[in-house]
Amino acid sequence: MRVVRVARIELVTYGPNKLFDITERVVELASGVDEGFVSLQAVGSTGALVVLPRDGRVVEAFERDLWDLVPTLGWRHPGNAYAHLRSTLIGTTLVLPVAGGAVPLGGSGVFFLENQPALNRHRAVVAAVVSK
């Protein structure tokens, strides 16, 4: 196994609790690799990475239901404790297989979750493509 490509996926987000589809960029990075994997890491401590069906209703339900699962108010730590907790629960890393030159997502997509209440926030996901 060897690392064949390392790249930063840059995006501008707004939030809180919004999903941003980075599927096409992940698939593009994995192109040309027959077998291996793509390792993704959200930079920072309040973003997260998740694989979900590419269906607007599912995305909206995820965003809405996350409010109920981890509310923004009522924490002992002032400020953005909820953002850190959401990031911890969902995860800041993803490892996706590459098989036959493709990332087999089966109609699902790779999404970056912004947990901070900010406009025009510059975020990054570091991707490393490893080939057999």
C-alpha cells in the first residue's frame, strides 16, 4: 500500500447544523486508483463527516433531528459545547474503499457537517488516497 495523493478539500460553509456535499471531490480524488481507500479528516474540532443517501428529504431530516439529539442550549460549558459534542458523536474521520477504480457509495453521498453558527466559514477536509 502506498499513498498516491494527498489533497485539501476547501469549502465555505454556514451553519449551524448544515450539510455540504463533497462527494464529487472525493470521487475525483480517488479516480485512477484501482484498489485502495480514501481517508478523510475534517480539520478542526467542530466539523464532522458523514455518509448519507443523496436525497433532500433525508438530508433535511438529519439536520432537523440533530437539533433534538444534541440541543444548542443547556450545557455547562458556555458557547459551542453542542458543536464539539455533535462532532464527537458523528466523527471527524471517514475511510472509504476504492474498488474497481470507484468509490462504491451506492447512491449515497459524503457530506461535511458544519456545527458552528457562522456565515462564510472556511473549512477544510484533508484527503489521503492509498493504493494497493
